Amino acid sequence: MQIKVWTIAAILVTTLSGCLENDGERAVAGAAAGAIIADATDNNVLAGAAIGAGAGALCDDAGICR
């Protein structure tokens, strides 16, 4: 069940991050999404926010959200 939630979350975050203009905006959106998803799945909210922020900030460099 958690794999399905994380897959859907990753797709939504990737889609949203393409609409934002710079790494800072994508990092904030990723942190918010990561914290919300972590809370919904009863995981560490701070860790979820950190992972989401990193993913949001680096997705443009990886070529995912161009």
C-alpha cells in the first residue's frame, strides 16, 4: 500500500514542480508535499520534508521537470 502512495506522490510532485520557475520554489513545494505525504503515511514529517525539498530542488538538474 505504501508503494502505491509514494508512487502517486512522486508523480504529483514531479508534475507540480515543472510549473515552478526556480529551484527555491520547487524546493518549497517539494518540502510541503513531502511533509504532507509523510504525515498521511505515519512517517517522520521532518524527514519527508527534507526528502521532498531535495527532490524538488534537484529535479531540474536531473532533467525530470524541464
